[in-house]
Amino acid sequence: MKRLVCALAASLLVGVSAAHADIRLDAGVTINEDTTPAPLVQQRPRLERMWVDIDPSEVTPAVNSKTIFLNFCQPNGCVVKPGPPNSINNTWNINGQRTLRAFSNSDTVKNAVVMCMRDVFGPFGVEITTTDPAPAAHFEIMIAGRPQDLGMSAGIGGVSPFSCQQFIPNSLVFDFSDVWNGNVEEICSTAAQEIAHSFALDHVTDPSDPLTYFGFNGRRRFKDAPVQCGSDCVQGQSPFGDACSGPNQQNHRCACSGQQTQNSFQTIKALFGDGTPTPPDVRIVQPKSGANVQPGFPIGVEMTDDQSPGRVEFRVDGQLILTAPKAPYAANAPMNLAAGTHTVEVSGFDIYEAKTVATVQVYIGPPCNGEADCPMESDACIGGRCVPGPSVVGGLGSPCDAGPDCASNQCLSDSNGNRHCVEDCELGKGQCPSNFGCLDAGGHGICWPGYDDGTGGGCNAGGAGSLAIGLSMVMLALARRRR
């Protein structure tokens, strides 16, 4: 079996403020990757080619790991030793042992880079971790320091092995974070590009794909489409000597396939499979469950996601009334709704189509004056609206762990750790049902079990005072799962 190897003959950077560099697996060819379109006058290394024999056993039938380790080399930097690029041994094609200085940006930048990488690789069945998996097999990106630390030229933003094998086992790549001056998107897209080179992927001309030289204002994601290879041509030639074409002479054949296009999304998916994205958190903030409303009433939604929230679909009684592609998420119910109970349903999607549904029931008609005015015997009447009462799972006063456990989507805790589903009320107006009182929870009232608010609704007056003094109300944050 033969494999093409390119050898570095010279290296010269002209007018490049920050560049990546790819290194062919078997030799040290450097290809400078600029994040802006490369001017035709820019000089690149002159490349030579030669054929070498390789052992067929080097080509493995399936990916050997689904873990990508983001190594920020903190606190004391990373020791890199000479040898073939290898994440287990921390070796690289360098002259002598060297130390890559630690990531120098803030924890805020670091955490944002981690979240960005989890977002970009969210569609794929990989684990993005900041814990070293060694000695287990893994892919590794050292996000730290500067190229001079490893004896490379200043201005290189990242470096990676490259091969036309399906993947490079235990590949080690570098993302020189000091070059990017704390720019989260550039650090993230550089990391994504360099590790993708370990999956036989070439550069592309789409500025919104991480595998590009071209500038882009926003988050780059791997494209699920045939995308033209290129963006890295100099003086009419690709880094590996193919003739370039196109309106700006930046199109060329893909290095490994020989075709004009590649689908980076499908290539990575074929290696790792589908990801399991976490559904977003969706909360209907208006109207409240059981609210007395009028036709055309407004609907307000809050949606958060551990990666990237997408669209919200609004339905009333099963009829789609609006799709909001981005925040703010708001709609109005139809004006022709009849008197009676109606169901408001919202479906929130993240950018990977993971879905969460939230519903509330509202009532068009006179406000309730008591439980007898409500459509369900189990309802409670609070401030003119009918809500699920204490006898209903998720109703007022039910034990809970988090908001989705409650019909109101509000699960609150006192200072003793007691957690209950609550409903909003107006302070001092006696709106809570028997055995509940309207407690001040930081500027607004909530119906709390066993609290005497002095209006006759609560019980256990003897212990209510101490409860009110010691009550520390906090909305429980939903535990988020990583993709």
C-alpha cells in the first residue's frame, strides 16, 4: 500500500497575523492557514512529494476512541517529547523535549471554549472532556501557549497531523491560544479544524465551516452538504500542488478523495455516529396555568439550552399559530376563541432538533371566586384563576425536585430543604386556599403550605412566624446534561 508524503522544503510567512499549520503524518510539511482569504501574493512553503510504503495494519476498520480531550495544559504547561504525533505519549515531530506554556486566558474564556466545542460536536457521538483519558485511547487538542514553545514559527495558530487514512489513531493536535488573544470563536474553530484534519478532511471555501481559511463573524459548524474544497491556494496552487480555479482562484480538488467537494458533517458522523443532544428547557411565563384570559391573549416563553436554542412553535388547542425562529419567543392566541378552557402548548427545539413541550390550560370567561367555579373538582382558585390543587400530582403544594415536576413550572425550597410546587398570589389579599398562605418570596407572593399570612387562609399559626423568618426562597436551577 502506498501513501503520499509531503516534505517541507522552506517556510515563509508574509502578512499573516495568525495562521494554522497542518503537518502531514509522516513528515513535517507546514501549511499556513490564515483565517482571512489568502492574498495571491502570499508565499507558502514549497512542497516536495514522494511515495513511501506503509504497513496495511496501520489502517484500522473502525475508530478507536470517541473521546476528544481538551487539554489546557494548566497549571504548569504541557511537556511535549519528540516522536510521532501521539496523544498517549504526548509526542510530536519536534527537535527535543519542549514545554507548551499553559492556557493564559481567563476561566470565563476557557469555559466558553469548552461549551463551544461541545456545541460544534454536539451532532456527533463524541465526548468532549477536560479530564485526561490516558492511558485509554483518545484524540487530544492542546489549547495553550504559542507556536514558539514547540520551536515553530510565530503566528501559527494551530497545527495538526494529516493523513488520508479514515482517522489518525490517538492524534495529538495543537491550538495555540496565545495567538488568538482570547477570541473564543477563533480558539474554538481552530480546535475543531485541527482535530478534523485527523479525520482526512481538507480545507473548504465555506466561511461558516471550521475547515476554512476565510474569515467569519459567528460560530462555525461542520456543514451537512457538499462543500467546495479550497480557500488555501497561493499563486494558483493548492498546498499539495493542484491547480486552483474559481472566481478568486481558491477552489481545488479535495486532497484525499480527488473530488471537488466534501461533506465534513457526514464524514465525522460516519466515524462517531449520531450525538444525543439534550433537549432545551422551555417555560411558559405568560399566561399562568389556570389564568382567566381574553381572546387574543399574549403568550410568552423562555427557552434555554446547554448549547444553542433554536425555534419555538406555539399551538392553542392543537392548532399551530406561530413559529418563532429565535428569541424573544412570543405570540398571541387567536381572537376567535370561544368561552371555556383552552390548552396552550409550546414546543421548543434546539439547533439539533431536540425537543421539549410545555403546556398550560387557561380559561376564557368570568374569573373564579372559589373552587366551585373551576372546571375540575381538584382545582384550586387563586386570584381568579383555576390551578391544579393539592390533590393533583404536580399541583399546588406537591413535593418536587425541579420546575418541570410542577404544573406551574415553579418548584421552590425553604431553608430546611423542603420543596413544593407553588403558585403566584397577591400579598395580603387572602388568595391562597385553605392550609396555604401567601408568602413574600422576594417582592412577589407565592402560596406556601402551612403558612399563616394573617388573612385566614393558612394554618398552624404557632409555627408560621418562625417559618417566615427562616424561609429562604430560591428557584431551583435545572440540572443540565452534557451532549
